[in-house]
Amino acid sequence: MTQITTLPSNSSTEDIIEVLEKDGAAIVDDFVSQEWLSEFNSAIQTSIDNYKPFDYGEPEAEEFLGRQTVRLNGLIRKAPNYIDLITDDRLLTIMDHFLTPNCGQYRLNSSEIIEIHGGETAQELHWDDVIWPAHFWAPDLLLQFNVMIAATDFTESNGATLVVPGSHKWDHSKRQPKQKEITQAVMKAGSAVFIPGKTLHGGGNNTDGIKRRAIVASYVLGWLRTQENHFLHTSIDEAMKWPERVRQLLGYDLYAHYDENIQGGPLGYYEYGSPSALFENANK
């Protein structure tokens, strides 16, 4: 039976990258502290309690996104210590390795809670790069990278994420996974599973009724449209209080990158200049 390689919390980023390049998935134990996780879970609970299912308008979308699943975006506003996760040095070093060769600057694609409740069926296996048309004309280009933190224990019976290690190297139009190639990201709360955008994965089947909560940080090449519209979840006044790196990750900056291998931009003008001009006196 296929398994996801699990690494200890003190693993180097080089060790994590090595496994990800080989397998297209990796689990790192205790990636966040229990103190951070407790603070986050406490802060996000009100938003989860107030959640109202969205009418996706078509049964296929409802089936894919889950009838017994809570999904939330805009996590910085709902749980401010989410900032500590998306700027974690280890995490960004891994994103630097996988994304910057194809963009120079990457963005936070989405901030997400995915909480699977009892009775939820397994999600269709999918790969996340497929949502951008760029995958048609650049099939070998990695467009996006997911990191999923277990906010509660992930078990085989409560919907631990299904993953197909090695599928990041497949031609998905020609190959479907065999049952023996599919495994689950079973891990304890505080651990992280890394899933690049070409790796097949999907939410698991929750048969025991114990809620499975995931905290997702997704990053994307800086010249692509982000899946989440961060500007509608926050305000200029709120962004003024963030570190500069956070503003850059959420798109409050101009995308421009020029070297001998990549040339692109400028994208994201504000008054024909960089949005960073709005924050010149911030944090002083």
C-alpha cells in the first residue's frame, strides 16, 4: 500500500524538498506549535459557527465542494495569527524553490478552512493546477502549491485527505490511479501535508462523525489571477497594519520581474504605479 513520507518536525527544508520532488507529497509532523493552533482554532470558531452553506448553483459543484463541508476564506481577518503561517520561513523557502523559477514573485492564492463533517462522501480526486487555462499550453509548469495544516487530527475515518504520491509526474489525461496507489494524509493536529498543484488529491469520506478541520495556505505564480479575491476580504486600513511581506503576498504590490529567463509585468497598477505607495508611512 502506498504511503506518504512523514518527516519529523526538525527536518530541514532541503529534506522536505527532496521528498516533494520525488513523491509530489510530504507530511511534516508538528509543523505548527500547539499554542499557535489553539489560538487559531479559538479565533476561527465564531466564523465556523456562523457558516451558512453557499448555493453553488449546480449539483456538480455542490458534490465536489461538499454537502457536509464547511469552507471559509479570508482567514487573516477571521484569525489574525494566520499571518504567522503564511510567512513561516520554512514554508516560504519551499515556495521559493518550487515557484520562483517560473515567476520571480508568487502570491497567496487562497486562505481556506475546509472542515469535513460526518456523512461527507469522498471528494473526486483532482489536481489544482487545472483551474488555470495556462495548464493547457504549459503542461509541465507548476502553477500552484498547497500546504494543509491539520487543525484537528486527520484519521482514516474522519476524512483525512486522499493523496496519490507520484501523480505529479503523470499525464493526467492518460492515466487514472489504481486503488493501491491512493493513500490518506493521516496525521495529528499541528502537522502539515504539502501538495503541489499537479498531485492528485481530494477530501476523504467522513464515516465516524468526528469533524476534520484543515487550514489551507495556497500559493500561486505571481502573474496568475488568485483564486481568492483578497481585496474584498480586507481593507486598506487593515493591510496598513501588516508586515510588508504579507501585503506583497496578498497582492498589495506591483508584479514585475525581469531577468534573462523570465520577463513579465508590470501587473497590478494603482494610479499607474505600485499599490505599495499606499503604505509608504506604514509600520513607522
